[in-house]
Amino acid sequence: MLRSGALYRAAVPLSAIVSATARTQRVGDRRLLERDGAVLLAARGRVDVLLALSAPVRVQRPWHEPLTTCRVAVASDEPDLFVAHLLAGAAAPHTGGATRRAMLPAFEVAGLVRDAAQPA
């Protein structure tokens, strides 16, 4: 699950990731914007990792219809490490999926708490 705060999110299967590139871009104070066919889910005025996907995903947003895209950019405090984990996960056979799914709610709550504590 990729997200920007609690309101903008996209469920991206690891198997759909074709490429992941670490590249920081300043995007201003908006949490979500579209640029050149990509949906940017920003935090603290930037995105750091661009994902190219093999199939379109829906990006949920409040008060509007979801956006559909094959390119999503997100913020990351450690973009190179995030890219390495994404690409390793996309290439590895998936075992223990139930354990990972059981941990997701904890990560979701931790992300919400972190986002609420961070100044914009």
C-alpha cells in the first residue's frame, strides 16, 4: 500500500512493479498531483521514488473519483533502500504472505501516527 497521509493511497502488487527509480523531485505543498501521466503522492513537498507498473492501479483520493495510472511516485526517507527492497520483493518468490498481511495493519497505524506527528 502506497500512501500520502491518510487520504491518498494506492494498492500496488509487488508483481506489478516493472522498475523503481530513486529520484527526488520537489512538488510544492500538494499531497497528490498528476504530472506527465504519473500520479505523485507527495510528503513534505517532495517525491523520491518513481515506480513503473505493468498494469494500471487506482489511486484513491477524497471527494473525487480515483485516478488510474501505470506510474506512481512516492516520498521515502531512504529512497535507495526502499528501491532495493521493492525490487528484491518483486523478484523473489512470495512465501509467508499470511505473515506479511498480518503485519500490515500495524504498519498502517504506525504510518498514520508518523504522518500526524510530522509538520507539513
